[in-house]
Amino acid sequence: MKAPLIKHTPESIREYINHYQKSRVLLTAFELDIFTVLHKSSKTSEQVAKKIKTDIRATDRLMNALCALGFLEKTNQKFKNTNESETYFVKGKTDYMSNLLHTAHQWETWSTLTDCVKKGTSVFQRPKHINNRDIKWLESFIEAMHYRASRQAGAIVSKLNTLGVKRVLDVGGGSGAFAMAFTKAIKNSTATVFDLPNVIPITLQYIQKNKMTKKVDVASGDYHTNVLPKGYDLVFLSAVIHINSFEENVKLIKKCASALNKGGQIVIQDQVMNEERTKPATGALFALNMLVGTEKGDTYTEKEICQWYKKAGLQFEKRIDISTGNTLIVGRKS
């Protein structure tokens, strides 16, 4: 049964089109660290401008807009954070939304969408391979991935059948959020995070910060060109397949299958599309995010993922839809 079509009026269309303005206001304030400057204090726009080294008039207009959007309050020409801004946008706070910096970086790539559709791939002029990215970009990317993964990992691991799992390989594991969650959930288990050479030092920082060095280790390499370590009961790929082309994923899943012990499982977590590729909406938009930001990335359907499993000699076991909007597709090595 098809879902009803979304109907738009001229007013709703204009609202859609103008959403970018509100997004840009918040992201610019976040990039400039205005909320951290206002932490537990009230300041004039001039005081803030001097602190963050920006133009006074322009800073004042930006902060006025933040008031209009409900992110700042203004009294007697002084600005202060709202309770929500104090909670989510101040560096060092427990719920600090560090992932927004990565979103700000995506602004540049999304601005090239028209040219990407014409060409069929990313046209943004920066190193396409993550192993060549600027360290600040890379740190913000890993931080953004960790922000989400660390809040979801425990619940996601709890949905999997981990009976008999003692060793886990987290391919492209970034901060190691999922690897750490697996070892916390499974008694006497260990995990390995496999990622690129310039990512691994960042991974180790997260592992050490969480005091998990005895449970989680690392392996450095590129899954496109290097063999994966072997002897694992579960191989986990979270937010990995969308970076690659269909053909690259065929090769990757074969490598993952070789890393598994007999009876082991592969778990893919990602946006999994319906066969028409129109739902979920987040996945349809994310396919465009991969278009503008990667050379060959895309979102994929359950049928396509099962084809990769079959080519690797794996059996599709089950699909698990999770409340975050992502899906787990489990395959088993006989």
C-alpha cells in the first residue's frame, strides 16, 4: 500500500526553501563558539565580537537572529543562552552537540549539488580519500560519528544474537563506540577496531579515555587494499557501506566473510532503502549527501545487501529495523 503523497502549497514551498537560512544562522553561531562565550553569563554583542574576533555590527545582527529563533535571550542590550543552548551548544557540557561542526562542513559540499547531478559524482575540490583529509576535518568527523554512535550503541547491540560471540571486528569503527559497547555487553569478549592509519590515533584516544584498552585493540589498514585480520565471531559494519560503490561493497563483504570463524555473523548497520529508493526519506536525502561528498557512495536496498552476502557465501539471517531510522541486516557464515 502506497503512502499518501505529500501535498504542498506555495506557502509551504517557500517555508521549505527558506529553511537553509535558519540552519546557517545556528551553524555559524556554533562555528564561532558564541554559545560557549556566553556560558553562564550575559554579554553585549560588542563584548562577544571582541572575544571571537568578528565584526561588531555583523555579530550583533547574527545574535539578534539567534534570539528570534529562540537560541538566545536579550535583555537591556545583553545576550545570554537559553537553557537549551546552554545544554547542547556549550563546549565541555555532557550533552554538547559536537556533531554540528561536521554538519557545518557539509554545507560546502551540499552547495555543489547542482553540479554533482550534472556530473554524477562529487565535484568539491578536496581530497576524496579520508586518509588524506585535514586533521581538523577528520577529528570533527570522528567526533560527529561518536556523538551519535555512543548514544545508540548499547541499545543496538542488545538487539543482536551474541550467543557464542567472543571476538568482534568493527570495520571502519572510528572512535570505537560500537566495539566498546560489544565488550561491555558480552562477558569475556574482546573487540578490534579496524580503520585507516590516520584514524587509529584518534581511535586510541577514545579507547583510552573510556579505559577500555584491555578489552579493545586496533588494527590499521585500508579495507579496499588490505586483508582484514581473521578469527572473529562477528564483523560489524556501521555507516560503512554507504561510502562505497556496489562493486566495492561486494569485495568488502567477501573480505569480511574471510575474517569470520565458521558460524560467525556479519552485521551491517545503515540506511536501508525500499526497492523504489524513496523511503525512508532520511535515506533518500543521505544518498544525495553521499553524491556531493564522496566519489562513489550511495544508499542501498535490502535486496542489494543480500546479493553481497550471497556472493560471499553467506546466508541472510534477518533484518532488524531500529527506532533511530537505521536498519541492521544480519548474515551468517555456515
